[in-house]
Amino acid sequence: MIQFLLNQTLVTETSLDPNTTVLSWLRQHKRRCGTKEGCASGDCGACTVTVGRVEADRMVYETVNSCIAFVSSLQGKQLITVEDLRQEGELHEVQKALVACHASQCGFCTPGFAMSLFTLQKNSAGWQRHEAEQALAGNLCRCTGYRPIVDAARQACEQRQPDAFTRQEAQTIKRLAALQHGEEQAMALNGNRCLLPKSLDSLAELTMRYPEAKLLAGGTDLALQVTQRHQTLPLVIALDGVEELKACRIEAEAIELGAGASLQSCQRFLQPHLPVFAQMLARFASLQIRNRGTLGGNIANGSPIGDTPPMLLALGASLKLRRGTQTRLLPLEAFFLGYRQTALQPSEFIQSIVIPKVTASQTFHAWKVSKRLEDDISAVFGAFLLERDAGGEITTARIAFGGMAATPKRAAHCERALSGKILTQQTLEQACRALEQDFTPLGDFRASAPYRLQVAKNLLRRWHASLNNELNLLEVTDYV
């Protein structure tokens, strides 16, 4: 049984297939058809809904792609859809702004935009164009050209008024608090089950009991097996209720990030400590995806084009892995064994990611090259870290790439070409040639093999230019 609020209505689901997405539940079970399905993969934003949760005794609202979020993720939270925005018979302020600014044409994407604007208005202190662009980057529209939508965002942020959600906030917090408890929960129907542990110990016990279970964190990748491949997940262990997995902390010698921490929360946490890492996370997919996707999930799926593994490899990160009552620390570079193959043992899961403080230096840089600046997958991702002694000799070079091999991988030959040398133009070109020994990339629809290799060399040259304060390029140069 799981419980959550649909706006202000308590929902108790005792018998529901855990493969049911929030979008399917809304449209098929509740006949709330304002939320649209456009892609079933979290790319277009037409299905955007708002999920509210309590944090530090206040309501925090986040946009979510309902097409790839399972209903189990709603436990103890508040779900708000476009139907809930109407205020005592009148349109909500964000809806009025969309109308006034002529920000809707065919209207199919409009409910998703309305929810993104509603959440932006709730979370912003006023109008900030960059903040609005981040909030809307995950919503696609084929009709308006976006200018009137941005105008609507500005009007909504500048003319914000207290609404029913603000007036009911204290009541909502109280009702959501009543739904929080430490007991393990479950959803089941048609022979399919989802188990919802509430602690690390409970999670470890369940993974030992059910080694065949799929671990569900944000689900932004796993859900595609259901929505795109039309498969069924017979047994899932959902991690959303394990708060210990979400903890991020600064230790004496390391930065430790919980594997269940969302990418958006990691971005906020890392901004003062690893600003380059945080800036790259801002280009990871869309805000809707970052709100749900987790750092541990991005690592565990073993994709060669994930954005976080190259940065973590360059930073010398390790993974704290747990199996039952036992934990072990594994260097990240030993984790990836082959294409989507990892060193995880049966019943083992990633508990946290550990980054040594010593590697968080000013020489750390990372760049993502993709066809779109935002909401796109990398063609090549490069991460670079350099340490030099007082005489300028390179003592440590850690260089890692994504999109260049079957796994995220360090450039060992390139690193050796730099180590023990003074970083001159000649040394740099030797290191560029060494990349040809490190990688034989594949060509696909994102980029050809020769292009990828050339981009990797150019990113190495860009790194050199940035170290010498010679880099004056705008971020738009990241476009392919």
C-alpha cells in the first residue's frame, strides 16, 4: 500500500501494478487527460507534473516527467497536475500569463509548460532569465518559437500572487507528515511487485533476499524498459524512501555523495566545492530529469556516454559498495568492465561516491560537446585534472573521456605523455597524438569516429589554453 496527496485528496493504492507510470495512472485511472504523452521517454515535457515534498518544514516543488515516473515514487508526496491550477473558478496566474502572452498555439505542449511555469514561480524569488531557461529547457514546442513562452514566464514571476497552494501550505505539510513512517511498504498486482524499504539496512536485507530484483532510483533510464520496450519489471526495489542514500556531506579528506541523491541536489551541493562539476550538471538532460535522476544511477547503468563518470574518473573518485552487512571501497576506474557491464556483485549496490578533496583543484576542467547546448546526450565528454610542482613539471595528469570507448575511460597513454614534463606546445601535441593509442571510437548518429577523435584532441588543446588564460570562447562553441 502507498499513500500520497493528489492536490488535497488523499490517495491510497492497495492494489496497483508497480509498472504503472504516473502518466498512465492519471489518464487511465483518474481520467485526468490534461497531462499529455508526447514521447514516453522524458524528452519532450508534455507530460510534466509537479511533485511537492516537505523539506525543512516547508514545501518544495519539483517538475517531473510523469511518463517515466512510477506511481511508487509518489509515496508521502503531493502530486499536482494542470487540472489543479484552476483557482476558485479562475485560471491560475501562470495560465493567465500564457494566455496574455499568446504562448499557446496547437496547445498540446501547453499543460507541460504550465506546470513548469507554476513550479518556476513557486521556487523563484523574482524574474531571472537564466533560471527560467533552465526551468523550460525540458519542454519542447513546435509552434510558438519560445519567445512568448519566455514572456509568460517573466510575467508569472514578476506578478506572482498568493494562491491556494500557498494558503494551504501548513495544512499540506501536516498531512504529508502524517504519511511518513519507517515501515517497509509494497505494491503488487498481476504477479509484479515493488518493495519500498525505508533504511539502508532494510535495503541491504532485501537485496540479499531478492538478488534478481531491479533497483529503482530515479527511474529515468529503467522506466524506458516499460514505456519504450514494452517490457514488464516483475520485481523492483524502490530506493526513493531510503533517506540515508540521499545524504551528501563534506568529510575531513573527502566529499561523499549519496548514490540516491538527485542530480539536481548534487548540483546545488557541489556548487561551492566543485563548481565545474556543478556547471556540467546544469547541462545534464533537463530539470525534470535532474529532479529524478540520481548520481548512483548514472554510474550504475554503465553507459559509455554518461556525463558524470568522466568527471569522477578525473577526480579519482571511488565507490562505497554494500552487500548485506559488508561494505567495500572500489576505485571508479575498476568499476566499468565493458559495455554496460560493471563490477557490482549479486545483491551489491552503490551506497555513496567518494571524491578525495586533494583532487578538487583549480586545474580541474570538463567540457561536454553535443548537438544542443541543453537537454542532449554527449557526443564526447572530456574531463581533465593536472597537478604541477614548483618548477612547472607535471606530477599528476588525470584525463578521462566519455563517448570514446565502450566504457567511460581514462586516457592512459595521453597521461603518460604528459607526466614528468613541462606543459609546452610540443608536449601538448605529443599528448594529442597519444590519444590515438588510447581510443578507437565508434561512429553513430551523434558523431563519426574521426570527428570524435578530433574533438577529443581539441578538448585537450582547449584545456591547455584555459590553463594559460588564453581561452576566450563563448559556451555556444560547445555545439557540434
